[in-house]
Amino acid sequence: MGELKLMKGNEALAEAIIRAGTDGYFGYPITPQSEVLEYLMAAKPWETTGMVVLQAESEVASINMLYGGGGTGKKVVTSSSSPGISLMQEGLSYIAGAEIPILIVNVVRGGPGLGDIQPAQSDYFQSTKGGGHGDYRLIVLAPSSVQEMADFVPVAYDLAFKYRNPAMILSDGAIGQMMEKVEFFEPIPRLSDEEVKKRYAWATNGKPKNGERRILTSLDLDPQKMEDHNHHIQEKYRRIEENEVRFEALQCDDAEYVLVAYGTSSRVSLKAIKLLREKGIKAGLLRPITLWPFPTKKIQELVKQGVKGFLSVEMSAGQMVEDVRLAVNGKVKVEHFGRLGGMIHSPEEVVEALEQKIIGG
Amino acid sequence: MSEIALKDIIKPENLVYQKTKLMTDKPLSYCPGCGHGTTHRLVMEIIEELGKEHETVGVAPVGCSVLAYEFMNVDMQEAAHGRAPALATAIKRLWPGNIVFTYQGDGDLAAIGTAETIHACNRGEKIVIIFINNGIYGMTGGQMAPTTIEGMKTSTSPYGRDVSIMGYPLKITELVAQLPGTYYVTRQSVQTPSAVRKAKRAIKKAFQNQLNNAPGLSFVEVVSNCNSGWKMTPVDANHWMEENMFPFYPIGDIKVDGQLVK
């Protein structure tokens, strides 16, 4: 590990993108994540690691550049914020269908529509349930600090390539804009063209001398073959659900009540459980790190362990709470507490919500 | 008189022409008489002649040639509707030693993908774009295209294209020729042996430009008939194309070696 640096979340993300051995970044400016492209253009990684950085004409073009580049076996990434991510949904559906590993970062802002430029978590459904057309999933990682904005980049790439599936880092405007200390991982060298060809036999980068040409497509006009392909990707998703759930459980061992929160909400909730414990209420925090796959089993374990109620704390009108309810399956009380449209809860509001909606409710 | 057996005829020394091995053996899904099959073959013959079979990546569109990857025997990606130039941009930038091309129809390139087309051209991406213009949406059953000429009947302009309601046909090839990022822009056709030979020279020049690392994009429009969409026999469709399409979409080079020629 290297020296500590004080950086914005978006800048730490950009630096991590270079260090993770990325071959290409393709993006379009949008608040509150424009620092990513600005940092990369200022850093000129094409002179050091050989990484390509390109400002595209739209988010639609960016995501399709990822299809093309990722389809050749190279490590490619884009970042945007909510309205831009909506524009990318078509491309993501095609990428998931063609099983192309790519990384996409959403620094979420308030919506719907143009909304505002303040932090929000209202893109949870879009991120974890597919987002575009067809049956597919993204692997979704939710950082809650500037450190995790950096650390999750190589983790997300590894998952994307391991499963040939798009991966998303779902951040928010607060994590993207705030400054914190960050310690970077050792740089990961870019793969040579030869290594890419050797590792990824599916990639379309020139027909092998002694092999068949490769095709990347999401199309099959034969519905039976399309059903078979869907079963194949669903089987992959089951393996991801089985093996890749990540979460942090804080003070859950003796907890009677558990707050479920990710990203910025989890930081507010961490303070809230401290305040609750000071009042003698045994509260814990479950922080899903992977939003899909969701830590369903952990929630079920907590129910068995005797947790009496869950409060899903979100900067949304109540999206993740549906996954908490599915996990709990009616056994104990589950409620939602949210601030909307770019507002963030105070810890005191969360304490009050737990007391009113769960304990006293 | 001795009988001549087939084996006496099929000999290497008697071979005057054969299908390029870069076309697969899968029967083409195009209507008989359509220009797609010929244009596919020309592109693949050229890749073979340039010796770039193992260094080529093609991008297929959405439209009649959505299954181009079934017929073109090189590494291929299938893009979403209109997005092929964005895919090709990243492929070429990440593999600058590869030959990268898109193959697109008029709806794909000149309607839904206009932004991707213009900006790939304007950035001077070192790729080849092959653009089939038949003035109609063939795959979806003959609707009006951005390149449908004035007065032309389609299923969504059943009384003929009325430009006061439906706007004007888009000469996107002339438009991209104005951009500093294009290096070679030409319009060809494949309805006669002579036209096929000229089209092949043009497409070869486009790929040769990329091979030579020429500073810009090479863009080849092929005006083609759509006999089933136009509801004509192939022969009538070719005549109609020559009489009605060519005056509006004149055949020939528009920009050569970065200089406008007309």
C-alpha cells in the first residue's frame, strides 16, 4: 500500500481506473461525476499505461463504445450520473445479452427526469432489477467511502470478467463529491494484446489462425435457442447469487433491530445505531456491498437470530425495502424510511423513524 | 466421341472464379436481386485479397443485414440499431493494428444512428463504413427511410413521400464529406457487372486507406435496389433505381484523399 491521499470520490475513482489496468475509458460529462473524465484527461494515461480516454458524443455512444471495446476482451469503463445512465440502458441490455464484461459507474443524483444534482439512491431498481429490456442482471457494488470508490474498481472488473457480465459501481453524489483520505492499491499492469487473446477465447479481436471466427450478438431468431440462451445466463446469475454476495454487518450479533442501508445512507445509519445504543436500544447495521446479488441469506439468518424488525434506510421512496421484505418473508416487521429528490437524512431522523415505525409501530 | 466427366472439368487449372472463403457457406437470407449479397462478397473478397482475415473485426447493424455476421467469415460484433460506429470506434482505438469496418443500412446509419455516424466521421476514426442505401426499411416490411426520395411510395408514405409533411430525403453521404474527419467518401452501386467492378475498386480503396493509416474515415455508400420493398421485379427495380435514385444520389467519388472532388 502506498501513501495516503486526500481526494474527492470521483477523483479517487478516476485514479483507480488508471491503476486497475484499464484499457479504455469512454464517457460524457454530467454533474455530479464530471471530475472523472476531467481527471483522466489531465492525467494523460495514454502516455503512461497506454490507456485510451475518449469523450464520446453522448452516453448512448459511450455505452456502445464499451460494447465494442469490451467485446474485444479489453478492460473498458464508463461513468455517468442518473439521466445519463438511463440513456445507457439499451446498450446495457445488449451487453448483458452478448455477455460482454464491462464496468459502468453511476454517481446517482436526484430524479425523476432532470431532477437535481444532489445525491440520491433512487436508481436502485434500475440497477438491480435489470434496467433495460429483457431478463438480465448487473453485478452491483455500492461503495460507502472514497476508499471504496477506489477499491471496488479492480473488484468489479474481476467479477465482470469472471462471469462475462456487466458490473456496476452504484455510488451517489455525496460519495462522488466528498473528500476523504484514500490509500491506493498497487497498480495492476494492462494486459498485452497477446495475453488478452490467450485469456479470452470468446473476444472478437481478429479470427485466430487455427480456429473459428467469433461472433458477439444478443440476437437469435430461433425462440428455442433464445430460451436456451436465457437459461444459460440465468444459471450464471444463480452462481453469482451463490458465490458473490458481499456485505458488512455492524453490531448485528446482539441486535434486536437492524437498519439496512448502503452508500451514503449507511454512513448516516452508522451514526444512528450509535445514538440508538446510547439510548439502550440494541440496534445493528447491515450494509449490503453487493446490491445484486442481495444479502438475502444474511437477512434470513438475522431473523432466525431473533431480530425483531428491519428498517430500510434509503435516499429513495422505498426501493431496496422490497428486497428486504422478500428476504424476511413476513416473519418480522420491515419498514422503509427515505428522503427523496436529493435530500439526505439526519441520524436523528433515522433514530426517530426506527422508534416510530418499528419499535413503537 | 468420348464422354466428359465432371471430374475432368473441375480441375484447378480450369478454375476462373470461386467464392471467397471469407463468405460462409450459409445461404444468404437476402431477396434475390438485392445488392446486399454482392456487397457482402466484395467486402470479404477485399479482406482476403489484403491478407487481413485474422486482423479484421466487422460490426453488423440492425436492418436487413442484421445477420451479416452469419455470412461474413471474420470476427464480428452485432450492434444495437444505429450504434455500429460507436462500437467500431472503440474496437479500432483499442486495436489500432486491426482492420475495423461497419456495414449499415439507411435507417440504421442515417436515421437512428445519425449522431454516431456524424461523430465517428468528424473524429476521423480510422475505420471503414459501408452504407447500403435502398431508400426503404426492408427488414420491417417497407417503411419510409431517411433516404426515401420525394414522391416514393412506402408503407408509411403510401401516397408517396410528401416533403411538406415528412421532410426531405437526407443526403448523408454529401453531409459527411463536408466533415474534416472523412478522408474518402464515395457513392457506388452494384446493379451491373461494370458497377460491381467500380464498387469493388472503391471499397478496396477504402480498406487500403485504413491499412495505410490514412488520417480519417473512409465512407462508401452503395445505392441498392430493394425489389421486394419497392414491389418490383429485380430487373424493374434496377431500372427504377437508375432512373429515379441515381439523379438524386449521383454515383461517383465525392471526396478523395481528404479533398472534395465535387
